[in-house]
Amino acid sequence: MNSDLKKNQQIILLSRPTGWVTPENFKLIESDMPAPAENQVLIRNHYLSLDPYMRGRISDAKSYAQHVNIGDLMVGGAVGEVIESRSSTFNVGDSVLAATGWQLFAAMNADQVTKIDTSRVRASAYLGVLGMPGITAWRGLMEICEPKAGETVVVDAASGAVGSVVGQLAKHLGCHVVGIAGGQEKCRYVVQELGFDACVDHRSSHFADELKAQLPTGIDCLFENVGGSIFETLLTLMNPFGRIALCGMVSEFNQPPHAYRTLRSILVNRLKLQGFIVSDKMDAWPAIRSNLHELVATEKLKFRESVAMGLSSAPTAFVGLLKGENFGKQVVKLT
Amino acid sequence: MNSDLKKNQQIILLSRPTGWVTPENFKLIESDMPAPAENQVLIRNHYLSLDPYMRGRISDAKSYAQHVNIGDLMVGGAVGEVIESRSSTFNVGDSVLAATGWQLFAAMNADQVTKIDTSRVRASAYLGVLGMPGITAWRGLMEICEPKAGETVVVDAASGAVGSVVGQLAKHLGCHVVGIAGGQEKCRYVVQELGFDACVDHRSSHFADELKAQLPTGIDCLFENVGGSIFETLLTLMNPFGRIALCGMVSEFNQPPHAYRTLRSILVNRLKLQGFIVSDKMDAWPAIRSNLHELVATEKLKFRESVAMGLSSAPTAFVGLLKGENFGKQVVKLT
């Protein structure tokens, strides 16, 4: 064990973004190697997760979670291996998942670390399809949308870490699934690779018309990741008694709040619109992850990753994620 | 029985309103006395009900119910007595409730007529607190808001037929209840007569500040009747995991759709916002009406009526209702 000879590297928040995030809002620093205390483990991270929710954490606006303060380590999940253990629960060499933040090494309390099974599924999957995004997809779809076979399910950001799971799960339930994504390449992917029935490119100049053409019988379930004018249009296409899981409004991060003029549809169509945050019910995670694990291991649930190389690439990759430049779950490979 | 010697009187829709409804959109006509067919009863109406939902029925906009066509009888509920019966279920003299529309006499199928018990509660109550408005209040509060003792419940149009029941039921459940109403007189009524904890006058020039002052711990349950800028403000005051029953958006009838800029609160606070229409679950009505009847008969649920006199006054009274000029449930006394 020579970890104490090394230095750790971390990315901290240098300044709050105004409007779009830029790589200059972050800074890579060196710090001392963390030393695990009693009941802690020392983790060497292999992959960091980059996720849209992080944009909220570096904002001043009221949100559902603690802000990252200027000078603080950026928050986030990671997978890695235990390289030193002062916990009876973990052995050196264990593959683990933990919210370490953006750094190479982390000392974590054992009860905040999850052992992961990488025998059938690769470790980075636990940041996406088997991690927060996949569980988000499951909860919003199963607990709020509750789709029935034959119903029409729409999801935007359809090729992303959450949307791709939503659509595939809905297909397994026997639904008609229409995705919305940015660009023809992503649309082709969700139809040809993931098996969605259709996908509409929201960058098209005839987006609203193309969307309506794909939804001749309306929408029963909407999994909403984007917000803004796309959501405003989707509201008008909902069927009576439709259900909407409001998971994200990423389009509102960098501009004043959108003005929604189509709320009357909620009354007229007796819709249920429900916001949710996946971390509100952590008790439910193990069972959901187990279900997803089986689907991935048996190739019934496909996923795709955008891999940035090296800790220093994380800020640029994060900016790209917010602009929709990633294609699939965005991770940063550290080793 | 000399009813066949009389003429019936009806109010029909003469033209669709553009913007505010006016009395000139309606016309009083004489017509032949209806003759009940087999399994029908002939009803002499005593009270007509006037309700905000009727504004939607005379509009061209897509809604949850059939439109009234030009020249058609205006729709609506009424209470009256059976004056001729060709049904084994009803006897002459029975007090009944039925959707007869705006007319003095109506021949109705027996299975569309409800016998009412007027021994402890007066007949007109079946148009308000024991009718569609009261059952609307019950369903939205109990099935969507599901308030718990100690939670804060807000209802707008608080002195109206629906709002007054919402607030009183919430008080019986042990909630802190804040009403919103138009004018000091209505506010005094809901606090002093109905027992709300507070009421804010939305006509005040400091409405938003006064509202916030009454809600230091936020809103857990919102029963929304009005929509527009009031609803937009209320959304920002919701507590995490709050529930909103969207019952009406009466403020949107006479103007372009409101642009809501505060939807992010639904995500951040994990709110449930659900639209509903009371007539979607008619099976539930008898049990709910029975609960309400007991509360009214034992004076645990108070109500107030605005009574317009004579069928010809219905159009003017309806316009007043849409402008908030009524005070309590608006009915039209016919006999």
C-alpha cells in the first residue's frame, strides 16, 4: 500500500455560473491523500458520474438539495475499488459505488458505500442504468406514470441515461413508445438500437407538427426531463387521465423560467403532474437496482456511455452534457 | 292535474359569448308543456343551480363536456317536485334532483332523477353543499389533497359553493385553513361564520405580501378553483410533497391563457398537481352525499346562498356569478 505516497486530485467549484456553465467555473487541485478513519474505507475511483442535477447544485436558486459552496469539492457519484479498509464490511479489492465527489481518492464511511456486483455487468453501469439515472427512470415510470400495455408513453431526452431506460422499460410493458431527442443520430439510436417505436428530433424546424404526427392517439404517460417549450407543447397532447412524471427541467437552467400557457390541459384532461426526486426514497433502491441488474445482465436493457478521459476533462464534459453534446450516459474514466 | 294547460318556459343559448358573458347571450322562450313518456316523471322545478362550469359549456374551446349549441336549452341541475309519474320509482310529490336545464318543467327518465330527503335539510342545499359543488369539494380534498391534521390547507374562491365546503371539511380534519376571497365581506364571512383560520382578500393591492404573511410555514394542500396569477403565486408557497387539487381555472375564461412561470416549484418541491372533474366518478356520489348530509343536518357544515328570483333572472345572475358578485352558492328560485 503506497497510497500515502501519492497526492489526491480534486475538482472544486471556483465560481458560480451565470447562464451557461463554463469549464472556468471549476478548478483542478492537488490535495493530501485521504486517510480512512475507523469504519471507513479508502476508495480509488475508476469512473465519475456526470449528471444534469449537478447544475442545480452549483446554482444559487432554491432547490431540493444542498448547494456546493465556492471552494468546495464538486459532488457526484463514482465507482471504484477499495484500496484500504478499516471496516469489517469491506475488503481491499471490492468494487464499490459511493458519492465521493469529483476526485481520484476518497475516504468514505462504510455505511455510505455500496458494494457492487461486476461479474455480469461492468462497473460504470452502476453510474447509469443501474445507478441514479436508471432508478430515476424506474420510479418515475412505475410509480407515477404507471403505464398499461397498449398505452402511449413519451419521454424526452430519450437517448440520455434516464430517457433510454424509461423507453425500454415501457416497451417491455407493452406500450407504444415515442422518444424526443436532439438530432437525427440520437433519434436513430433510440429507434434502431433501443427499440422505441418512433423518435422526433426537437431540433427540427417542424418539431411540433412532427410530434403530433407521431401521436395520432395522444399521450397517456409522459416522462418529462426537459421542461420549457417542449413540455408546454406535450401538455396539449395529453389524453384524459394522463400521468406526467416531472423529473427534470434542464431547459430552464440557463434562462428565465419558461412561461407555460397550456396548464388548462391539466384540468380539462384530469391529468396528474407529479414532481419527484429519486433520492427521496432510498429504501426502494436495492430492489429496483436488482430488477434493473437482471434486465441488463440478460441484455433486455441496453445502455450507451459517453466516456471522457481523465479527471481534468470533467468540467468540459459536464458543460457538454448540459448542452446535449453527450450521447448516452456521461462518465469520466479516471484510471 | 292541469299541467297540460300550461306552457313551459326555458332559457336557451342565443349566441356564444366572446370574452365576458352577457345576459344577451341568452333568451327566454315559451314552449309546450313536456309530456312524460313511459318510465319518465314530470318535474316542476323549484330551484335552478348556477355554476361556474357552465361557462365552459357555452364556449367553443375544447373542454371535458359537451357544448351547448346555439338554440339549445341551457344545461344545469335543479331541484323540484314530481307532478306526474310514469315510473314505479317515483310518486307525485316526491322531492327530486335532476339535470333538467334552465326551465320550469322537465320530463326526465326516472334513472336520471335522484330522490332527495328534505326532512332535515332544505331542498336547495342539494344544488350546493349536498350537490355537485359539495361533492366536488369532498373529492378534491379527500382524494387528491389528503390533508393530515396540523397541515396547512389553502382554498381560493373560499366563500363560494365549493370553497366554503373545502375549508370547513379541512377544519374538521384538524388542519390550519387559509381562504382567499374577493373582498373584505367575504373574508369576514369565511373566518367568522365558517371558522377558517384566516382569509386574504385577493383584491388587495398587497395581496401577495398578505398571503405570504398568513402562510409562514407554507402550504401543504391547495384546492385551486381560480387559476391565473393567484395560482401562479400559490405554487411558489407550496411545501415539499404538497398536493394540489386543480378544480377550476375560472380566471382563464375571459382572457388568453395565463402564462405560468412558477412550474419549477412542482419539481423542486415534488408536488402532485392533479386535475379532476366531479362527474368522472358518479358511483362515489351517494356515499359522499350521505356524509355531507349528516354534517349539514347537525350544523357542522354551514352554507350560504345567493338567491335570484324567477327564471328570467338566471342570465343576469349567471353573469354576476362569473364576476364574483354572488356571495355563497348561486341559485334561482322559480316558485
